[in-house]
Amino acid sequence: MADNDDVLDPAFLSRHGDAPQPITIPAGEPVFRVGDRGGVMYVLVEGTADVLIGGTTVEKATRGALFGEMGLIDQSEKRRAT
């Protein structure tokens, strides 16, 4: 299991998939929504992100958090959280 600093290391990321593509999500905008198709996993490099299910915050992601990984396991799987 990697800790938060490990997942931000470019060598770690390159060993665990394609080269990372940085994106910026404006504050308050969702990274993805319930029902969206998977296929991409995200690593939070800075800031925080609320994970919502049914409009309720179930987790607060912080620096180094991985999310969306279920979309890599089963690319037909639709997102279960926003």
C-alpha cells in the first residue's frame, strides 16, 4: 500500500499506468458525477475534494488521495459517487 507521498512521485505513477496527465478542476466543480463512465483514476495533488453519495459527503479527499480506481478495474462500471 502506498502512502500519500509515494503516489505523488512520478516514478511511482509511471509504474502503475500510463503517464499522468495533469488537469485542473475549478473549486466547487465535480471531477465526475454518479453514472459517468469510468476508465480513469485520479490522484489529488493539491487542495481537497469532497466525495458525495446521494448529496451527502462521505469522505474528504486530501493531497495524495486516489479516487476513481473502480473505473480502472471494470471500465463498464459507472461511477458510484460524485
